Amino acid sequence: MIEIHKVQTTDGHRIDCSIPSEEKLSIDAEELMLFPALIDPHVHFRVPGAEYKEDWTTAAKAAIAGGVTTVLDMPNNTPACSTALAFHGKEEMVQKQLNEAGIPLRYGFYLGADKRHLQEIPKLKKRAAGIKIYMGSSTGDLLIDDAASLKEAFRIAAANDLLIAVHAEDEALLKERKHQFANRSDAAVHSEIRSPRAAAIAVEQAILLAEETKARLYIAHVSTKGELDLIRSAKKKGLSVYAEATPHHLFLNDSAYARLGTLALVNPPLRSKQDQEALWDAIHDETIDTIGTDHAPHTLEEKQKPYGSAPSGFPSIEFYFSLLLNAHAEKKLSLEQIVSLTHTRPQEIFRLPIDDDVVLVSLDEKRTIDHSMIRSKARWSPYLGMTLSGWPRYTICRGRLFDLQ
Ligand code: DOR
Ligand code: ZN
């Protein structure tokens, strides 16, 4: 049993509580606040195929350090996780790595929709966290860019009661604009090529298909006002459409290219200040349901390549809770909103079992992010140098206590 004494709750009480455990420990938590452990519904932990960027031993350490005890991992692996065979093979590899790390992280995997393998979907009815559809290309080779296959994927997922998660950027428009901007090589052109319009076209198409096939639809990394308007009206109609925001679209915008150059590349790209503000409005009117980190590590050497060769994606799982807690300190976000975005809504949308994992936080602690704090193999962060108020102090996962200091 782990006994936690005099801890503050997010709704303003002070309680004693205990968590079943093989260990017998007692924590004096008078200075700490109790949160349900975070659920990150969108990570890229890179196994199999890109273990040099990340693996589950390093990623699990980063997750625990960030107060996360459940992750849902994306299928853009090498080979892609788009068949039952690949899915089960990945389960074995991941479990082995977690055992080695001694971290009992909870996890689920998305199955990647691939038009050659749509018949694999029913086989994973009970096991997949959802079906991931890339409507525009990103890291890896998963892509469905023809209307017929897209509809078929929606239909099969709906028939098997599987949630569909979309990477919503319109491939045709991305290609056209890549050509149009071929004379530019500065990193900021990324946000021109992958325009807000490309995102809105794909979101509109996905919502129409969800309505038609009655699929449950999860729109990953929503980043623009246009997408939010479409999602808002879909929700008003009563459709089962859910929206995710990433920490980078909430806390960074396209002004970061000047400071970070190609390090700032991510898909969908960083957006304007106006889009960033629209995202915060959508947090407040609950158009946004969840925060998913889209933790997508690449090495610093890769990220520093010239535009065209440098990959897109940010590591972030170890720091997003502190970004949110700091936003609370700045009165931008309530504690209830943080719990809803990082725990309650992901648990409901992905129908995850209820657990008693918690994270104890020191709300007043201020720390500046430096290299020594990075557990991810990426060894860099777009948030380096930021001073944040509010840090996880202990994470408890399946009755195991992790002291984070
Ligand atoms: O920036 C991104 N990186 N967006 C994606 O869609 C994929 C991810 C990755 O896996 O690197
Ligand atoms: Zn992603």
C-alpha cells in the first residue's frame, strides 16, 4: 500500500488516500497536488524500425517523468503497423522493452489503414486503440488519398466499432503547393505549403464520411480556425466527432521558425498567432476534447538538415504537463480543464479501463528546461530554455512509485 497524506485535490480539498501496491510506503504530500495520471492518446515511440530515434525504454522514462502512465502509439513504423501480424509483433517487442526498463506503462496501438490491407481491420477489433488514417503524407509511407479507399476504411472501422483517428491534410493540395513553392528553401515555407486550407478540406471530408458511415471520428492535431469551425458545427449536429490539440500548436506559433529554423518543422505545421488563439478559444468552449503530444522524436542531426531533408516532429511527452500547469499559473487554464483534457476525455473517447494511477505535482516549483532533463533519445526539445511553474514530483503506475527527483 502507498499512503499519501494531506494531499491537495484539484477541487480544493485536502485528503489522505492510499493506492494498492506491493510496496509499503508513505508520502507526506502537504506541498503537493494529486492528479489522475495523464493519458497521452498520440505518441510515436518508433518501434519497430526507428529505434535510433526512440525506443520504449527511453520513451517510458520520458512518459513517467511527464506524469503519463498510458500512451496510444501510432502505426507509422517501419514496416508500418497495418496488419495483424505486424501489430502482434509490435506488442511483443514493446512488452519486452518495457520489461527491460522495469516500467509497467499502459499502452495501446493504432492500426494503420493501408488500402492493400483494409481486410486486416476486423482482426484487430478487440485490440486496436483505433484505426489511423493518414489523409496526407507525413513521416512513413502510410497514406490513403483516394475517395473510394477512404470511404471503405471508414465503413469497415464503423462496422467493427473502431474509432478512426485522422491525420487530416489534403494530399492533392499539399502536392500542388509543394510544386508552387519549389523555389523556396527556408523552413517557414513549410507552413505555406501545408496550408490551413489543406487541413480544412481534409477535415470536411472526414466529417462527411463519419456522418455517412456513422464512424466515430477523432481528429488528431487540430491546428487552425477553419478546422475548429467545422468540428464545432459537427458536434452541434450531434456527430461523434472528437478533437485533439497538441502542446506545440498551443504553445508555439510560426514565429518559432526565426529561432528554430528546420527544428520547427512539424506536420501539421506551426500556424499563425490567430490560429493559435482560436485553438485556446476552442479549449475553453470544449470543441477540443484532448491534448495529445504527438511526441515524434528525430535526432538533432536529422532535424538540422536543410529544408526538404529534415524530418517533421517534436519530442514533448516529458514537458507537456508542465506547459499546461504553467498555463494554469498564468490563469489561461483551470485545473479541471487540465484533468479533462489529459485524462477524463481520452479515457472516455478511447474507452480505456479506469485505473488508479496518479501523479503528485508541486505546483509552485519553477524549473528551466535544460538538456539534462531530457529523457527522450531525441536529446533536444523545442521548449529548451523555457521556465515553467508546476512539475510532477511522483508518478504512480500500477502501484509502482516513481520518484522524479
Ligand atoms: O510532424 C509529424 N511527425 N507529423 C506526423 O504526422 C508524423 C510525425 C512523425 O512520426 O515523425
Ligand atoms: Zn502523429
